[in-house]
Amino acid sequence: MEILRVENLNKVYGKGENEVRAVDNVSFQVEKGEFVAIIGSSGSGKSTLLHLIGGVDRPTSGKVYIDGKDIYQLSNDNLAIFRRRQIGLIYQFYNLIPILNVEENITLPCDLDEQKVNAEKLQDLLKTLGLEKRKKHLPNELSGGQQQRVSIGRAIINSPAIMLADEPTGNLDSKASEEIISLLKLSNKKYNQTVIVITHDEKIALEADRIITIEDGKIIKDERNG
Amino acid sequence: MSVLKKLTIRNLKLNRKRTITTIIGIMLSTALICATFGLGTSFQKSLLQDAIKSSGDYHATFYHIPKEEQKYITENRQIDSYFITQDLGYAEIEKELPDSYNRYWLIKQYDEKALTNNGVQLVEGRLPENENEILIQDRAADYSNQEYQIGDMMHLKIGERYSSTGEKLGVTNPLETTEDDEQVLEKFVPTGEEKEYKIVGIMKRPSSELEPYYAPFLVCITYLPEDKIVGNADISVKYKDVTKTYEITEEISKQNGEENSYEYITNGDVLRWSGVSKSANIATTLYVVVGIVVGIIIFSSVFVIRNSFRIMITEKYRQYGMLASIGATSKQIKRNVLQEAFYLGAIAIPLGILGSLLAVFILVLLVQNLIGEYANMEFTFYFPWMAILIGTILSIVTIYLSSIIPARKAAKISPIEAIRSNTEIKINRKKIQAPKWVKKLFKIGGLISYKNLKRSKKQYRTTVISIVVSIAIFLALTSIIQYAFGFTDIYYYENIGYNIVVRSEEEENEKILQQYNEISKIEGIEQYSIQKMAYITIGKEYDNKELAEYYGESQSDRTIPMIAIEDKYYDELVQKLGISKEEARTGAILADNVSYYKDNKYTTSNQFTIKEGETIKCYQENLEEREEETPIENKKQMEIKILKRLGEEQTIGIGRGTHCLIVTEEFLQNHMPNYRISNMYIQAENPDEFSKELDTMEKIGYTNYNESLKETRAIRTVIYIFVYGFIAVITLIGVTNIFNTITTNMLLRSKEFAMLKSVGMTAKEFNNMIRLESIFYGLKSLIIGLPIGLLLSYALYKGFGTSMEITYQIPWASIGIAVLFVFIIVFITMKYSLNKINKQNIIETIRNDNI
């Protein structure tokens, strides 16, 4: 089943001589339950692509369909609502709300949606993330790896259509990185969660089902791992 | 110029808005301090000048100094200047004055300096230039129907006043008379000396030190040549150091020993406004008031300046970390912060001073134009050196103190800490715990707002305090106005239904009526009423014992007028009192409210112990001759029903505060056939024009109440200008504070906001969250500010209450204004920063902060 389709996506910054094509006519599809890694050098446009897929930025032209829905047809408010229900974003610097504790940060998308949080699911999630004992802690009381686990929890709590991770291990040591990767893999297997990860870490890329390589805003390689 | 210096200047230029708000904050504070002191100076100096003008430019006067001892005073090293006056003696006033109490001239001789420095206020003509020329008072000229005029000669027989027991009477002795004031007992004994004077000028009445209000003489002044100074001269001196006046005067007066000490007086008015006093007085009160005002100003100013600097450094936290990481020493960073403070101060302080000078200049001009005429004095702008000095020093100290603390903090920043994250916001889990109901009631947005308030407690406290100060001051000052005017209004002539009262000098009713009819034809009358009245005496049994005790028996006059007003006005009045027209014609309305001062408090009571509805016994008086001798039993007795007692209600035709019985014309004619026509009450469209018309008519007198009304209004306008001006500036300081804090706080959190949006918060939800935060914010300020303000206003009420019987009223209107104002300001500021944030791209915001 197709969960994501990108059609002729373009993102252009600047004008005339200063024009930069961050994303240049990109098209591809992702099936439900796939674990995709997007790799490319710094400035290749992979982050911009991810943000366009995540609905936090708007493209210059082209379309993004998530679960069959053309997301850029939505109004800003509806897009925001779509984001909290269907998209889980994980950033390199975690970007947690400093005044909310672990539990509150994780349940933030539910709360915004005014949904009841399934206590069992939350408990299970906290256990999976290894944060059971730290659920009342504030982000600044956690290590980097723990913070990133919180942000994974936040991304996954609403069982979104896709989970997008932007260099999730970029700020972590190798041990924490391994933990995060295995968590992402776990969520992919356990919840059949579609995951798209941006990275330039070969190791992570090798864990993925599929690797898309981007250069100068264009897909230059799209291959499946054995 | 070093790189760091360049960086500072560039920073100030780049953060233009922040720089401007900081400059405005410092400017307002400096300006307010300078203006307060400056106004104080100008008023004090104006009052001093006025005191000098009316009572003379000296600090003390020694009396009756023998010729040979004079040099011990005039050559004293402590004395700056002196002048000499002498009393030549009394002389009987030969022409008859209507006021028979004034029966002497007191001839004073002034030396050259005394003529210009002893408070002589020339109205017409010139000062005397030799010992044959003389100045008389305007009273003498007026009283005598201009019989004493410039150019006239006066032939005076000089003499002394002696009491019936043969003692010599002086300036401070009133006229000695018999108990009933019928006969004069003191004697005038001529010394044989005779003088011929030419009147060369007319002056205003001299100060009460020279001529007490009860004095039976009129002072006139002639020239005193130096060679004519004899013994017993009065020497007035001005000291080099006015603050030592009391000690030096005491010392000089006793230089011949305790028992031979000189008599002396000190010039109270001049000393008071020079800030010298033996006891608490107006000058001290003025200083206390100025002190309190300045205290409040400094308090709010320190907050504004401190806040601005803290915010500026918070914003540049990362930059300082960066500088540190490339090797800037903490000393350099500290210097950098202080330098920034220096530049800001260098721009803002002079601007503030200029602004304050302008403000003081305008205010003084305004006061002069509005009340100078009524107060009969000149308000002049004096350049307030001291105020500028004090304002500058205070501002510099505040700026230094408020920048040194953040500077030290900035210097201590560890580079990586600063670059990576905001340590300014140290969060403690316990401190930001929110009760469960917050989330339940206000959803997640409310929870975030609530927690945020708790997180940036310090910043919010600053802002809350500045709002609180504004609210409290506003409430307190509006109460002052309310109370101050609440009771001045009782005594002044606002909305009483008339502004001119005409009295006829005719004797017969017909002639008076004729005159009044003529007046009623003059154009510009809105309404008028002709008062008819007769006198009655109310029986002794209705005497208010307590009041009689207070005033003394003689004061409680039971004879009061029965006044009839025209039916139209009578009906209006009874309607206000709630009696039907029919019932109102069966009796009289009693006006007998008394307000008197007892036990340090104004109390209201009634002159008679008559109950409403009671029928009282009273006696008719014969108007032509109110013979005290006729025993009351012989007077015609009558019964009158008292319907109601008059309260605060006003009507044309009844003088304010008059004790009387108010009846219809018919009632008066039936009961008191010997009534007479009294005053005519007129509400004129233009009272001043109308007065001019009246001036042309003969045998009438009138009072124009518009003058007193204008005066009250002018004084009130001045007070309003000051009070509201003060509130405005304090509020402006508060607003600057609020603006600074909220915008910064919002900008610092823009990354968080972007985060919330990226996880799916809609714009609407986001705006709601911010709105909720504003409400929490405003509520907190109001919860603290309103009670403090109310407490202050109650304290003021207590202060006023000691001298006036008034009930405390919660100033609901002011509270409403304050509440509205707080929310409007907070919302506008939030909206402003929201617009800024909403314009930002989510991704760019999140990224920007990560670089």
C-alpha cells in the first residue's frame, strides 16, 4: 500500500543569479511499513525535502500525497491538524518544550488534538523507550540520548502515517546513536510504522530497507537493501 | 576604535527597537526626576519671591535699637545687608472713614533700602524721595471716596496712643473699647510735633507683621534720610546663611545680656519658603510630598532601566559566549556591557533633561496663566540646576547598578554553555509544577502558558510590579482628587442655580420690585428669582444643646429668615425632597444644617432639634427694628408645620448654607404680612457681561459668584494637569517596562513556538494560548495591584476623613479603568510580538537557533 507519493517537487530559494534549487523536480513513492534512509552530503537538499514531506514548509511547486491526501491543498490550520495526527517529526536537537516534563512532551500531539491518551499505550511506549522512571523529569534533566528518545515517543504517540527523522543521531555519541536506531527499527517492526530518516551515517543507512541518495536537490540513486 | 567598541555600536544600531525602548525608558526616568525637582524648585522660588514682594526682603527685624548700639547689628559679620525703619508716631485721621475702627495713621519712616526691600507694593505714583513726601494705602484712598489722592497735602499732628490705665499702646494693641464696642477708651495724646506731607504714591496694604488685621491704624510711609536716624530704630537684616537665621538672631538679640535683649521678629513667610523653619510647616510638607513622588519615580525608573539592560544582555547571551570562545577575557566582556550602558546613558540623559526643562517651563507657564491671577502671584520658571544635577546622578547610578550585575553575569558565561543553550532560563521541576485543574480547564495551551509564567518568574515579577505601581498610583491619586474635590465642592459655587445675587439699597418694597423688574429686562438671563422674606424666632425649646455649647450661648441665634421663592422653583425643590405639591403648601421646609469642627473632625448637625413633620411654635419678628428688648412673650406667636429638612438640594433663591424656613409666596403673604423683598437671584448666561450692566445701575449692589467658580475651576484644572500628568508618565514608564519584557520573552520563546507549530498546533490554538497567557498575566498584576491601590486610597480617605465627615467609597470607576487598561496594554503588546512570530517560518526559526 502506498503511504507517500512525491510528485515533481520543487523548492527554490532566491531569485535570478542567486537562485538555489534546494529540491529539484523530485518524485518518488514510499510503501506502508518501509524504512527509508535519505542520504546526501551537506547542502544537498535532503533536509528541505524532509520538511516538505513533513508539511512544515511549503514547496515552490509539486505535490505531496500522504495516505492519498494532497497535503498542500490544506489550509494552514488544517495542515497543522494533519501534522499532529499523521506526521511524527524528530529533529537533530530534539526540540522538546523545556517547561513540559517527559510525559507531557510525549503526549503533546494528543493534547493538542484534545484526544484522550491511552494510558496503556503510553505505559508501553515509556517502557519501550526506557523512560518509565523519568516520566516526570524535565528535558534539561535528561541526557541527549534520553531527550531524543522522548522526541521519538512524541513522534510515535499518535501512530502517524509516517515518521520523519532529521539527523536523529547527529548530536549523539555512538552508544546513544545505536539505541536510537534500534528504537526506530523497533517501531518500524513492532507498529509497522513507516519511517524516513535523513542521515549521512552509513551505519544507519545500512539498517534501512531502501536508500535514496540526493545530490544538488536531485535523486541520483534509489536502491533497496538486500 | 577597538573591535569590541565597534561591535557595541553596531549592536545598538542593529537592535534599533530595543535600543530605542531602552533610551526611552532612561529618558522618561531622568526627565521625571528632573521635572519633579524642577517644578518643586520653580514653585518654591516663585513662592519665595512672592513672600519677599509682600513681606520684604529680610530675615529678621530687631526693634527699638538705640543709635549707639546700631552698629553692633549692622556691622555683624554674619549679615549680608540691612535696612532701617523708624516709627514716627500716630496721627488721627482727620477725614471721616466709613470704617470707624481705623482712626489713626501710623507714620513709618523708611530709609532708601527699606523703601525698595521692605515689601512696599506701589499701586500708583512713586516712592517718597524726601521727608516731606508720603505713601498711603489704597484702602485709605478707597475708603475716603478718593478724598485722599496723589498730590494732596496732609497736615498731621503727631502723637501717641495711651490706654485708659495710662500705658503706652503699640502696634500689636487693638483698639481699647468698652465691652460692647460702643465707646473707645484709649486716648490719643499729641506730642506737639506737626508735619506736612505731600502724597506721592499709593501702595497696597502692608503685611500683617507691620499692620495686624485688628490694627486700628493705617500705615503710611515716608522717607528717612540717613542723618535723621535717631534712637529706637528698627533694623531689618538679611543673613549670609539663611539656614542659621534662628541661631544668629537669638545671639544678636542677647548680645547685651539676657535681660537687655532686643525685641525681634523673624520673617516667617520668607524663611518658610527658604526652607528654614523651627517646626513642621508647609515647606516641609512640600518637601515630603516631593520626596514621596520622587521615591515612586525612582522606584519605577530603576525597574525600567534594570529590566532593559537585563533583557539586552539576555538577547546577546550567545554573542558573549561566542566572544568568550574566541578569546575575549571576562574583563573585556564586562567592559563591553558597561560601554553599551554608557552610550545609552549619554544619549538618553541629556534628552531626558531637555524634555524635563521643556515640561517644567510649559507647566509653570500654564499654572501662571490659569491661577496666577487668582492666587495674586507670579509663577516664574527658574532654571533647576540642582534638579538636573540630582536627576543626572540618580540616572547614572541606576544605569551603572543595573548594568554592572548583568555585566558580571555576562563575564562569567562559559562559552559552550552560552552557544548551546539559554542558561538564563534555569528550570526547576518543582517550581513549575502546575495543578491538575489548569490543564483540565485550559487544555495544553493553558498548561504551557501557566508553566511559562512560573518559569520566567523574575521577568514577570518586574513587569507585574511596574503594572502594580501604575495601578496603585492611579487608584490613590484619583481618590485624592475625589476626596479633595468632594469637599471643596461643598463650599464652592458649582451648579447652585444662580451666579449673581443682586441686593437693593432701596427701602420700600415697591421701589425694590421696580428695580428688579428693570434688571429682569436685561438680556442674557437664563432664570431669576426674587426672594421675599420675613424674620421669625424659633422657640428656645428647640435649641440644639450640644451646638450651643460649642458656639457659646451668644452665637446660637434663634431668629432666622422665612424665605419665599417663586412657585415654580418651590415646586421643583419639593419634588426633589419627595413631597407632593399640595402637602408642600401646608408648611415650611427647614434649612438648618451645620458643619462644625470638633475633636479634630468636621461634624454635621442641625441647629434645631426639630423633627420632620413636627409643628413648631415660633414668634414673628418686626423686620424694621429687630428689637432685642421686646420680651419674647409679647411677640406674636404662630405655629408652623415643618415638612422636611433641606439636605444637599439646591435651588435658585436660597443662598447656600443659609439657615431659614422655605415657603411659598402665598404662605409668606398670609402669615407674615410685613415681609419685605430681599435679594434677586440671577442665573446669567454670561455673568461677567451681566455684571457690567449692573455696574451702570444706581442703588444696587451685587455679588458675582462666577469669579469664585472660575477660580475653583482654574485650581482644579491645575491639579488635574499635575495629577494626570504624573499618572501618565508613571504609566508610560510602566508600559515601556511591559513592552520590553513581553516582547523579549516572546522572542526568546520563538523556537519553542515553532516547535509547537511543527508538532501540529494550529494558528488559532497558538493565539489562544498567548491570549490566555496575557490574561494570567493581567490577572496577577490586578490581584496584587488593586488591593494595594485600594489600601492606599483607604489610607488617604482616613487622612482626609480626620478633617471631614465623609463615607469611604470604593472607586469602582477607577478600578474599571485600571482593569481595562491593564488588559489592553498586555494584549496589544502580545499581539505585536505575535505578529512578529507568526511571520517567521517554522523551519528557519528552529534551525536558526541550532546553528
